[in-house]
Amino acid sequence: MAAIRFSQIAFATVAAASLSACGINSVPAAEEEAKARWGDVESSYQRRADLIPNLVATAKGAAASETQILTNVTNARAAATSINITTDDLSDPAEFEKFQSAQNQLTQALGQLRTVVENYPQLQSQARFADLMEQLEGTENRINVSRIRYNEAVQAYNTTIRTFPDAIGAKLIHGAKPMVPFKAAAGAETAPTVNFDMNAPAAPATGQ
């Protein structure tokens, strides 16, 4: 009797190991890790979007004539936030490209604000504007880090579903498709430069 029970346990152990080796567990685990890292990316981008209205409103107070640049930032934010990408879209290169393109355009629009700051030094003296820019700089760094971690998780997932024996379960059981990583734009090896020169002596806050 004991021998039979031992054989049953041994069989169950071997079967479980075989299933695990075929990607039954490893594929969804890698997928969930990539999705979790995507959540970090979305959170970071949303934080940036939330900062922009106050940033633009504060800049308008000192640079009302720079309407085109400020409008570009506002429009780019609207375009970026209008594209909602789900975790299912992470395997759709076309949808992912739309999302990344819109976010890159917002990054470029924010870069245009550099000329505003350079031409209107009074912006640099506003404590509120300086605080908003500091938060934006931190957010851009968080975006960069979250994108790197997402790409690492995607690479691990894509490797898992393509290599034997996990590829068996990935194809036959999970129907897994490769996820799309972020691609660096030309000259974007580091986080976007939005850290304007805030080293000028600060004047008292203007009530902004």
C-alpha cells in the first residue's frame, strides 16, 4: 500500500515538473511581471500629465505672449492622454507605436518650454514654477526607470515564450504572443532633458 502511495506521489511530482517545464506556470508568471511593470509606466506617464496643466498655467502668468509653445504643450498632453492602451495591446506593435509616438511628442513639446524659461527669467524666480519643474524632472526620471524595467520584463517574457521547453506551453496552451518593448528615439539614450536652469537667485514668491 505504501509502495502504491509512493508511486502516486512520485507520478504527481514528475507530472507537475513536466507541466512546469512546458511553460504552464513560467509563461503566465513572466506575462504578469511584464504587465505589472507596464502599470508602473502608465502611472509615471499619468503623473507627468497631471503636472502639465499647473505648469502651463504658471508659465502663462509670466510669458503670456508665448501662446504657441504653451498651446503645443497643452495639445500634446491632450493627444497623449487620449490614447488608452490595455495590456492586450502590449502585443500589438501598431497600437503600442501610437502610444509611444504620442508620449514622445509630448516630451518634445515640453522641451520647447526651455526657450520660454530662457527668455523669461522671471519664471525662474517663481517658487511655484521652480517646484513644478522639480517635480517634472523627477517624473521624467521615473518614466525612464519604469520604461527600462518594463523592457527588461518584456525581454524575459519574450525569451520565455520562444525557448524550449516553455515555448510548448506558450504556443499550445497560452497562445502567447510577443510583447512590444519601448524603442529609444534618436538621441534618447538618457532621460529627456527638462531640467531647466533653476540656479538663478530666487526672489520671494509672487503668490502663485
